[in-house]
Amino acid sequence: MNRILFMDGIIKSLSKGKLLQTIFSIVLKGVAALGVILSVIGFINAFDIYKYLNFGEKVVHLIFQNLLGLGTAFIIFQILWIRSEDIRKEEDDEYKAIPISKYFIKGIGEALAAASIISGVGYMFSTWLIRNFSPVSSPFYLRSLFQPDGRFLLGLYSFFSALIFAAFIIFITYLLAELIIVQVEIARNTRELKGKK
């Protein structure tokens, strides 16, 4: 019967060994690599719209959108790779899913924060340098509030909004990760206290 129930060994490996951590570490690295590949493809395809832009718009688009996009992908790649290594090296023999969720939540927050800040920088300079920058894509159409131009204030607003959003995301995700750790410590301490009675 044990030969037929071949899943028994796999389930035990997930429960007792580091298989679960290894799998998710590899998956996270795969996601990181896929993000870079997709960004490179997007970078190449973005040149299709260059025929509709003047020289100045091409320079701004290349530097503050295409190159920043690649830079963002590379930074997120590093974050996810580091967090995947944290998952793989975790030495918690008692819990398997907890270390994965802890580092995964932190990695997602760090990646979102990095993307937010870099997008804010790109949006700010694009607003300042592209003469016919459309206010339709601007948050709350603030450009119309600062006539006759308003691009400078809108650019600053976009950048500082991105910083605030990044800080908020980091705070929330780190808080969630720490709450998970605290719950684990409470469970351990409670079990130890019961064992001493």
C-alpha cells in the first residue's frame, strides 16, 4: 500500500525538511528573473513610439521612462533575490511557512517602495521637461490648479507623493511581518510555560 501512496514521502518532506523553503526560494528567483526579461522586452518595444516624438521628447522618454524602467526592474530583481536567499537560509526547524511569509511580505513591500520612488522621479522629470505633457495622467489634475503652467509644482507633488506612498508601504509590510514574528514568539513562550507546569 505504501508503494501506491507515493505522496506520503512528499508530504513528509514538506512538513519536516526544508523542501518548502527551497521551492519558494526558487520560485521567487524565477519571478525576479522573469521581471527583468519582461522589462528588457518592454524597453525594446518602447522604441516603436519614437517616430511620433521630437528629439527632446525622445531623450526624456529614453532617460526617464525606458532606462528608469530597466533600473527599476534590476533593483526589484536584487530585492527578490536577496529575500529568496533569506527564505532558503532560514534555520527555523519548527515552522516552515512562517519564514516564507515573513520574508515574502517584506520583499513585496520593498519592491513596491522602490518602484514607487523611481516612478516618482521619472514622472517628476517628465513633467518638467516635456513641453506638452498631458495633465490627464496627473494626480487629481493638479496642473490645472497652478496656472498658467504648474508643471514644476506638479512634478514636486508627484515625487513627494511617491516618497510618502513608499514609506507607507514599507511601514505596513514590515508591521505585518513583525506581527507574524510576534505571534510565533507568543506561541513558543506559551508552550514553554505550559511545559514547565
